[in-house]
Amino acid sequence: MTNQPITTLLFDFDGTLADTNELILSSFQHVLEKHFPGRFEREEMLPFIGPTLHDTFSSIAPDMTEQLIDEYREWNLANHDAYVTEFEGVKDTLRKLYDLGLKMAVVSTKKRDMVERGINLLGITPYFETVIGLDDITNPKPNPEPILLALTRLDRTAEESLMIGDNFHDILGGQNAGTRTAAVAWALKGEEYLQTFKPDYMLQHMSDLLKITAGIKL
């Protein structure tokens, strides 16, 4: 691991900053139960959290992919604000990191307008210099493209950056881009699962980032 101080933080959104797990699972449940009643138990939907909607629905019903995506997004949008909450300490920690002078961005596999809606809902918009959504790139995480785009916009290097997320896409994406990586122990898939991808850090609470970046010289 490089000894260079971390000056830049790249966050996944769903399951990392925002507790959207129930929203995502309920969105899948709504669509899949309508078209494939009784086929998918809730536990079987857990692997759908993280990949793009296209990847998930094309693996289930290639001939219906776009229709299922549209139905998912319609229900997700209609129910978004009622379901989405911040994980403990997110807003307070982001404010402190921002005050310390760290540069921050969100790098998501979701469309940017929905990511920005969630960021606004949580009241954390001012802390992020840029937001990278699915429509900003060609190849989503774990491809390094979205992470490298964020670094370009922030004018920072991978060596001074940390990618933080709740899924293997985030960890592998950061590793592929050359950043250090942090997984969040509150991930729905669990700390033990995320440890198998060898992140540099495992956050037990969002405020752990203050310890990791303590004493930085920007």
C-alpha cells in the first residue's frame, strides 16, 4: 500500500452513503413478482444489488430487458423518497471531511439524475465536486473508467485516492484504477464477503474515514 496521504475520496452511493437496500429490493420484487410470480425469493434478489439493471434483467429475460428496466425505474422513482435514508454518521462525517479540505465525488452504477436526487434528499450535495453516473460512461465498475473519469474531473491521481463501497464492483473497480479501497461493514452482503476482495480498509462506521485521513497535508 502506498504511503502517500489520501486527499481524495470516491464514494459509491447505494448501500454506502444511503440505505437504499429496501428500495432496491422492493423495486425488484415489484417487477419480478409481476412477470415471474413466485420465481424469486427475496434472498435470491441480493445478487442483483450492485450490477447494472441491464446486466441483471438481461440475465433473467433477455427479450424483456428494456421493458423490465423501465418498470423498475418507474416504481423506484415513485417510491424513492419514502424509502431512502442515510447510514449513521454519513452527513456529519462528510461535513468534517469537507472542512478538512478533502476532495470528494460519487461514482455510481445508477443513472446520474437518480443519484443526484438521493444526494439532495440526504442534504449532502455541497460536499461533492462531481457525480459520475451510468450515463456518463461506457463501462461501469468494476471497469476503472468511471473512477478514472472522477479523478480527471477532480484533477487528482489514483495514488492519493480512496474508493469506498459496499460491493465487489467498488473494490475491484478501485483496484483496477489504482486507488486504495475501503469496504463498508454495514453492506447488505456482509463484512466477511467483502473481505474476500481484499480491500485496504474495512469501515465499521463512516467516521472511520476521519482516522484514515487524519493528519493529511493537502
